[in-house]
Amino acid sequence: MSTVTEVPSTTDFVHTKVADTQFLPGGLRDFFLYKDLGVAKATHGKVIAHIAKANMPPENGTGWHYHVAEFQIVYMLKGWARFMYEDKPTLVSAGDCVHQRPGIVHYLYDYSADMEYLEIVGPADFGSISVEGPDCEIPAVTPWQ
């Protein structure tokens, strides 16, 4: 009979149920609401996982920026969002996953009214640095109906 060896961990177990948390303002962008999934606390700041959803129609978007992070993915749960990754327009639709490599200059400029995405970033207190973007045209936003 084999025995299970417990591996020491520097993180805690977390099980966040749907009723445990709600969408709140106060995240990185004021035009989104955020639902904290408890991962930042469980990992002692190593990783954050939250769901972001559209709260206001797109107007000026995020502006050109990059994140000071070691790891970042966006998994689109509902709707869609349009990004500029460097000088390339990119449509991210429900079911798509984007790994934003560290330091990539990007601009989220448009999104649907039903947009929701899961974002996982390490470290949890990652920075967002505004920068001058590439010399390229930003497509127009899609008005909400």
C-alpha cells in the first residue's frame, strides 16, 4: 500500500462560492465591475484571479499601457472585447484565451455590454503603466444598443 506524502505549501485552500462575493467597483478600471475570487488572499499576493464585467459603455478605453507582471491571462467568459496589441487589432470573443506576455503594450478600446472575462495575474499587486502607443489608427467603438 502506498502512502501519500504531504507537500508543504506556501498558499492556502480557497473555495469561493457564487454567493460569497459580488461584483464591485474599485478595480483597475472604473468602467468595469470586479468579482474577487479569493485567490490573492489564498496565495498571499502571488496571484490574483477576478472576473471583470462591463459596467459602462466604452468611451476612451484604457489608453495605451503595459502591466508590470510576470504572468497574465484573460479568458473571455461572455461577449467580446477589442484590443490593440502593439499595432494589431485583436478581437477576443467568448471562449478565447489571451496570454499577455510581460510588458506587451496594449489598448482595450471596445467591448460588448455583456462582456465578462476571467483575469489571472501574478503578482496580485501588478502595476499598470501608461505609455505612448504605436503610430496606428484605433478603430471606432461599437455603440451599445
